[in-house]
Amino acid sequence: MTFVVRDHLAPLVGGRLAPGEGALAFRRRASGSAEAVAKTVVETVTARGPTKLLTPKNHGHGAWAFVASFGGGLVDGDRPKLTVDVHEGATALLGTQSSTKIYRAKAPVLGEAALGCHQTLDARVASGATLVVVPDPVTCFRDARYAQESTVALAGDASLLLVDGLTSGRSARGERWAFARYASRVRILRDGVLAVNDAVVLDPAQGELAPRMGRFDTLIAVFAVGPKLAPLRARALATAPALARRADVVQSLSVLGGDAKGASDAMLLRIAAASVEQGLLALRALVAAPLNELLGDNPFARKW
């Protein structure tokens, strides 16, 4: 594995990455005569603890990278930031080794604000390229404070699948929706124009969370944008279940944007499930087959 630091991929502190920062770049390799589809390779991978980046091989033509961390989660003051470049025509998958655990935040001293932790993804996807972001759901412990922001800049004909999931916490230990604050924002730009700006904030200050969440223990948002995700959007439209009273899994599909004729190549699907397992099974049922075709390999074959 070659480690290269490129200034435009991640901010440096004294010539080095700041703690928790990482950078990835993916490039399509020149196609050989025996290859039906040109493979993508990881051109750049570098990280500074507590962030770790793993780049396992797979049987498809896309390149995969998985984010992990020393200690298995984030603590007060952690500010991990990952910068990703997917170059022209490349296909990349970004996942996590396991669920991102957010540990308990320290109680604030009188007159001080609670610290918490913040995670950032900043990605650029060039013409004809595809980025698949499928992390495991975030799990916040009791009294945890967490915020994340994902910004993806797409070329006009680039494609993106982005999954953003959250569990209720360690419900088996009595920590169901017991965190202090959770905030997530997804921003998607197309040719430099903001196309999606989706934000979720769950804060007990606005009302006790467990009663508001009812029977649901998992929330998942699925963003599918661009031409390469057309099969997934078609599958979602064709298989969307009818709403049933007291259903364990509820799905809501929205078409995003659209041209003068009303046509759109962007979709947001929200899933609410009564258990983590049911939510992940619903997600897998939707995305596994289209991703297997898109990537040439199944990223969920050995997960969930």
C-alpha cells in the first residue's frame, strides 16, 4: 500500500494531517485488452489516528475503502474529517468496518457548552464517476453528543448513492434514544449548484425522544442521484410497500428536483424500522442487487 499526501485533498497542520483526518483518491486504470470494464484503483490513501482507512480487494471493477477508528468509536473532542476524490470514470465504494459508536459526552461545567464530537465527509465526484457511501448506522450511547456533515460535489453526469443511518442506541442496556443530541446534514451539489440540503436534528430539549420515536429503533435515509443509479430508483418505485397500520418497517420515497418536463434522476428514500435488523434487511433488499450489478461484487455478502 502506498501512502501519499496531496495538499489539495486534506488540510495539513505543520506539513501533516491533523488528528483524525484522512484522504482518499480513486482513479480508473487504463483498460487492458482482456478487461471488459476498466478497473478502479485506490490512488491515494492516508490517515492520521484515530482514523484508519482499509482498502480490501474485491472481485468487481470498483475500488473499496472502509473507515475504522482506534477504540471503535468517537469520544468528546474528536473531529474526524475524510476528503475523497473520485476521478473521471472511476467507481468507488466507501463504507465502515462496523457501526460508528459515539461515547458518552462529559457533563458540561457551569457556563460551558457541552463538547461532543463532529464528523465530516467532503467528496468530489468527477464526470462519469460513481461514489457509493454505505456506512453502518451510527450508534449513540447515553448522553452522547454528535454531529456529522456530508458534502458531495458531483459533476453533471456523475452518480452517487449515499446512506445515512442511525440506531436508537444500546437499547439492550436501557439506552434507547437516550443520547443528548444528534445532528446530521447531507449536502449534494451538481455542477456547483446545491441540489440537496437535508438535515436531521434529534434533541431532547425539543421534547423527550423515546415517546417521539414510538416503536422505531432505526432511521435510514438513502440518496440515489445520477444516471448509474437509475436501476436502483426503478427498483425502489416498483417495490415500495403500501403503508400498513403498525407496520414494523415504514418507507417514504421522494423524487428530488426535476427538469422542465418533470423528469428527475434523484431520489430520497427514508426507512423507519422497529429494530436495527429489520432496517438493515430493508436496506439490503433495496440496494444489494443494483450495487452488485454496478460494482461487479456484492459489498453486503459478508455483512449483516
